[in-house]
Amino acid sequence: MNTFSNEEFDFSFLEEGFTARDVLEQKINEVSLSDDKDAFYVADLGDIVKKHVRWFKALPRVTPFYAVKCNDSKAIVKTLAILGAGFDCASKTEIQLVQSIGVPPEKIIYANPCKQVSQIKYAASSGVEKMTFDSEVELMKVARNHPNAKLVLRIATDDSKAVCRLSVKFGATLKTSRTLLERAKELNVDIIGVSFHVGSGCTDPQTFVQAVSDARYVFDMGAELGFNMHLLDIGGGFPGSEDVKLKFEEVTSVINPALDKYFPADSGVQIIAEPGRYYVASAFTLAVNIIAKKVMVTEQTGSDDEDDSTSDKTIMYYVNDGVYGSFNCILYDHAHVKPVLQKASIKRLHSIYNFRLSIFLI
Ligand SMILES: *Cc1c(COP(=O)(O)O)cnc(C)c1O
């Protein structure tokens, strides 16, 4: 099993016309000749930059706060910090990582609605004020441990059409939202806005429209109770690759008019989002090695006659990474991985090692 250390990364600028794919092939060729055939990743940081440019083109009013849990590699966090993105952290470890790179606390939202008390205290001591909540218990925890917190109320969405549903775990209903706002008033906790997450791999952009309209409703309830709400957080759920039913721009072309309708530019509401997969899904390529091979033969006897029996051959290949490592996305995120054989290596390796393949998955 592979463990990829977060400290270790080499980074180089590529010459014109040289792609991340070329780097990958070069490295496969290098390691093929050595004993070290551990799996490795190649990340195309240029792809992250392109995603960032594409984000602002498609969602000019929305500041991205990258969801660190999607990939906490320092190379990614540093790149996004330099580009000026904010960060959605789900734990003390993620806050520490982002702050170690020099990101100021204003650019961090602690977007986990159910937090450990010691970590709320940590956020308070490190100046992180924006945090989400969706229950009364959380309100009381924050009131006691982080008097300067600026809370963002996370509302539930209809995520029935998302690949990974999140509203089962998180998000208050509109009815509960009123109760929570009233309770926050009693506890003297500041509520600065509303957040939601439509679910990862959202396949219906109308979910965003409904959620933005629900958020408006909660803003109005907040105003009635005397809160000055000025932050809308439209969460994550944006596609990060092109092999999806609904393309990024198809989603954003539906979101923009909803934002303009419910939160027009002159409303003074700042709009942020928490894209995770959007930024990193297409940037990484994992190279694995085939480390074992088995031929499985299933005998199928058609009749008593020996000559009629046929056999089905299945070849099983074993690679040096798996579902307890990089491929946990298959179990947790319903990801579909597309293996690609590294053909040049196959040919060469055939002659060198008799039979050995290098494959990489994208
Ligand atoms: C996972 C997560 C995200 C990122 O979701 P994507 O679908 O990868 O964009 C954003 N916000 C919260 C609170 C999350 O839990």
C-alpha cells in the first residue's frame, strides 16, 4: 500500500510544448529501469491555474474558497494561495496547513457544521472567525468557546440528484433555521450569512437555484430578527472534469441569473463558494505498476463430450495502489477510473523483462 507524504514534492517548470503527460512518461521510463517502482502522482499545476481563470470567467461574482479536504497537497494549497483563493477548512489540521503557508484568517472559513470543542478554541486562538453551523448544540458550543465567531447558517438542499449526498448529514431545514436564528439572538452570537452544499457531483443545476432562493428566505428572516447578514456561501458540487453529464459552464449559466435575481450586486452581499473537486479532479495522474498477474480459467462443459468444453480466460492484474489508498474515491466518491496503458513501456518492457507492464490511471 502506498502512502504519499505531503512534504515530498518536486516541482519544475516545463518547456514550451512539454506536457505533464510527457513528464509522466519520462518518469515511468526512469523508474522502469530501477528497483523503485512505487506508484506516484504527477500533478499539473498549470491545470489548477487554468481552472482558476475559468472559474472567474464563469462565476465573476463568486470568490472560491478551496475545500482543502479534497486534496491537501501543499503544492495545491500553495498554488491556490498565490492565486488569491480562500480556503474551506474542515479541521484544525487543515487550518494549520493553510496558515503554515501564510494564508490570513480572513481567507479561511471553518466549514464543518459539527466541530470538536478544542478545535473551535483553536480557531478562536488563530483568528479564524467564519464558521458554519446547523444545530442548536453547535450554537451553544460556539457561544461558549469563540465569542468573536461569525457564524454562517448551513441550510439543507435537495441533493437527491447528486452523486454524493451531503444534506443527509448536514444542513438545517427552513423551519429549523428560524429557531436557530432566534436562539442565536438570545445567545448573542453573530450570524453573518448562509451556506449550503448541493452534494458532490450535482447533476441538476436547478438544485442551486432552489438553494439560492432558500438562502434569500433565510436572509430575510435574519433581517427581521435584526441580523446584518452579508455573506452567501454557495458551497461545492462543481464538476472537475469533462466526462460528466453536466459541464461546469452549464451549471454556472444557471447559477448566475439566480444570484442576480436573489442577491443582486447592489445588495452588498459577498458571495463565496467552496469548490473542491472542481480544482483538483483533472490535475492529477497516478502511475501504478502491475506487480502481479493471474490467469483465471473457468471451464464450461457444454455436454458430456470432452471436445465440447470451452474455457473462459480472465487475466487479473494487481497494481501497487488500491482502495485503501488512492482508490478510496471508488468507494467514497463513486469515481470511475479510466486505466490507460503506457504503450511505449509495454513494448520495451516486454523485451527486457519478458512480461511486465507499466500502466497508469487517469
Ligand atoms: C466536500 C465539501 C466541499 C467540496 O465539495 P466538492 O463537491 O468537491 O466541490 C465543500 N464544502 C464542504 C462543506 C464539503 O464538505
